[in-house]
Amino acid sequence: PGVVIDALKWFMGDISVESGGGLSMSWKVKSFVQRLNGNYPLRNYYPNCPYALYDAGCGVNKAAFTVESGHVTAVYRSDYFLTNLTFTDGYYEQGGIEFMSGSLTGVCAPIKGSSEGRILLIVPMAATPAIGDTFIIYPGCDKKPATCLSKFNNFNRNRATPYIPLPE
């Protein structure tokens, strides 16, 4: 009495608990065939790296590339100004800037272009930066393997597959 002698395999599949508590429980039972509704392959292939810059997949440390000593030296428009920084053309494109002083304190903006110390923002800001306003700035990434190697020395984490043809 009370001894299990054998078991019959009536069903193989996945069981998920729909609800339960106390003396009752409701299960949802699915066949293994249901697993075929998932997306395969698990990794998709893209010509550019699928990771967002500075996220866990990318692995680049944002603090290591952030410059905290920038200040505005001339203003052309609310979205275009000259800085005290020296950098190669395009270095800060697709990056970001956060103002630390002046009327724009705390405002963050994405960068559209950068060359010869000048910064062009994607959209004009509500206020115009003033000469002497300080900011922190960090570079962006175009998600190409060459950029990952030359700018961030992070080629081993780049998941771009530029030589696989795109679907037609």
C-alpha cells in the first residue's frame, strides 16, 4: 500500500503553471513541437555590430573614453560650437555630450558631427551654450569592425559580419 511500482509515460512536453495556491493548481501543457515557434537561429547576423556602445555585450568602459575637461570656446548656433578639445575628425560622431555648467547644466545631447574642435549636435538645444560652459563628452561608434579595432581596441567583442550577404 502506497508504494509506486511503475510509471506510464502518457505525455512528453513542457508544463507551465498558469495559476495555483492552496489545494488547487492549473497547468498549461505544451508539446515539444511548440518549441519550434521560437526564433532560430538564436544569433542573427548583421553587417554592423548589433551591440549598443558601452552595453554589456559591447564591453567598452564608457568612463575610459569620457573626457571631463571640455569647455566651450566659441558659439556659432545652439547646436554648433567650438571647444578646447583636440581630436581627429569624426571622433565624437554618434557620441554624446552633457553640459556641467551654465544654462544647459544637466542637458545631454547626441552628436552629429565633430571636426577641428567643433561639435555639431543632431538637434538644436532649447538654450545656446555660452563661452566657458563646461561639459563631459564621449565618442560614438559606427559599429564597423575597423572602428571597433582602431578607436576602442575592442575587436574581439565586435559581432559584425560584413561579408555575409544581406537577404534580397
